[in-house]
Amino acid sequence: MSPRKGLNGLVVKIASRCNLNCSYCYMYNMGDESYRQLPKIMTDAVVDQLIERTARHCEDFKLRDFEFILHGGEPLLAGKPFLTRFVEKAKKRFEAKRMKLRIGIQTNGVLLDEAWCKLLSASSINIGISIDGPAGWHDKYRKDHQLNGTHAKTLLGLRAAQNEKCKVGVLSVMDASSDPRSMYEYFNQLGIDDLDFLWPDHNYEKLPELYIRRSRAPGYTPFGDWWIRLFDCWFADRFSKPRIRFLNQVILMILGRDAGFESIGQEENRYLIVETDGGIEASDYLKACGDGFTKEGLNVGNHEFSEAFDTPLMKMHRQSHQVMSETCMQCKIREVCGGGHIAHRFGNGNGFDNPSIYCFDLMKLLTHIQNTLLGQLSAKTIREAGLVEMSYEDVLESINMHNC
């Protein structure tokens, strides 16, 4: 067994409430009510404990680079004074040890204005904004607590960040019933350079609506088909092509130049969550698995982050691309797929011992991307990467079944 590696970063929940009420949110609308027991804003005392634990973790594992992703709820609800104190304390502690600290923030964008953007820019904080596409799609899901759409306010926030020359990326939850080309053109028109689409947070206990309307089967891959159309549009774009994280990393993994990340690949998941009360948890996407599902009793006030390596859920999350179902272990594309995101495997009475709910979709998409690359790469690159043409049917046959 290889030596344990330290964390790459932490998702820090500096606010546990949100000014929006998005219908698909794993925090508030997927059955987990544990947020009600959390402080609305992280206290300075917890911040101090968090920074000290993190610095010691970096020292123990000889890490020279670390990332804080400020998250929520809606992190801007913590306020400018809180954010200023957090950044000053964190940078002072890390700079004293000559460690590089990167800080990002993921926001719904509604509260972003010139003053916020000046502060974030001055603090060298990268901004991620959640936008689900044009108003008709965005407002379908991303509403405020009065059930009003939030697209117009979110775009004002995006423009404020762009005007201040902030480094901005956009995160969008994909809707397989939307038109991928229209989505791509919309984000291009907004001038987005860094873009990613998330697979919706479903599992075997909470099936996607498209799978409820029609039985899930190898011949029905609405999510994979959506991604294929998006990939073809993006891949053919020879001009102002944005970086789409998921597609970029799939290509790098197929070429053997990247090990992946939380949702796909072979890499260990080396990020953890810290809640507003200091609670240390695995991926917050796992909140979609049940009320209080991610609570394992660890806290920055009493525990080192290395202790999280051995709790059942955090250990499973960390090793999710190495510990897969028997079906996944038979699969020809397991080294790229990695079983998909652990949150999408839950249910059927088997816990996480299932292929992803999006198994067939991933198979179809990944084989399509690999075969497309084969038509574009040199013979030398193909030989070095060990690539061969592989059909969707080939992969289905490799798992010796047509149902996962």
C-alpha cells in the first residue's frame, strides 16, 4: 500500500443558510435536515481552530500547496468583515511557513456587487458562480424563497465580477432535457472561459425524473447523449473554446496524463468538508443519501484531519475510485470512469456497492470521446497512450450484463 497522502484542500462552509431555494439542492431539498442544527455563520473561534489544524496537517504531510474553497449555503452571507478576517488569518499563518495557499469561493452570485468584487479581487480569491443557463432554464430551478427566478440578479453579479477583472468560473447543473448546443452558445456569449457542468445528484433511492418516466436500460442514455452533443459542439469549436473541466479531464485521463478527480478517474478524493460548527465531513454531495448521513463525529476543535482517513464514510469517499462494485471491476473503461461519483452509487439495499446510476450514460460518453480522439491523434500518440477503438457495445459486453 502506498504511503498516505495529505489533503489537497478543504471545502469550508462559512455559512449554513442560503438566500436561494434551488429545487435540486442537496443541502436543503434532498432530505438532510442537519443544517438546522448548525450555526448560521462560522465563528472566529472555529476559524482559528480550522486554520491551525490545516497548517499542522500541511506541516505533518510536508505539503507546500493547499486550497480553501469557501462555500455554504451562500458564503457571501458571512459578510465582508468575516471574509477579510478569515483571509488575513489564513494567509498570515501559511506565509509564515512559506506555504502556498489558494482561496476560492462558490456563490450563487445574487449578492455580488462592485464592493464584493473589489474585496475578492484584492484578496486574490477566485470566484465560482452557479448559473444553469438562459433565464428559462436557470429560473426553472434556481429560485429565491419567494419563488422568484434569480437569473437577472445572478447575471448582474457575473458582470460585476467580470468588470473588476476577477478570475471567474461558472458551474452549471446539467438538465438532460435542455439543448446542449444552445447551452454552449449561451455561455460562450457570456464570455465564460472556465465552465463546468455537474451531473444531477441522484441515486437509486432518488431516481432522475427521466428514469422514472422511462425504465433505465442500456438503450436509454439521455444524460450520456446530452454530454455527447455538448462534447461534439465543444470539440469542433476552433475559436473561443472555454475550458469545460469534466471534458478536459476525461481527455487527459484517456491519454494517460491525469488521474481524475472526485467524480471520475483513479485518484483518491483528497478534499474534505468543514461545516460552520467545525464538523469534519466527507463530500457534501453525500447529504443526498439521507438525513445526517455525513455526520461522523469529528470536529476541528478536537481532531486532526488525518483522523478522518479512518472513519467509515470518509475512508470510503477517499477510496471510492479504488473500491468499486464487482460490475465496475469487470468494466473495460473502469480506469477512466472509476465507478463514477460515489454519491450516484447509493441505494438498492447495497449501500455504495453499485455502479453509478449513470453507468450506461458514462459508458456511452467515454467510448464516444475516445473514438473521436482516435480520429484526431497521431499514430505515435495513439501508440504511447495504448488507445484502441472501443464501442459502447464492447463495454457492455465486458460487464457481462445489460443491467447494472
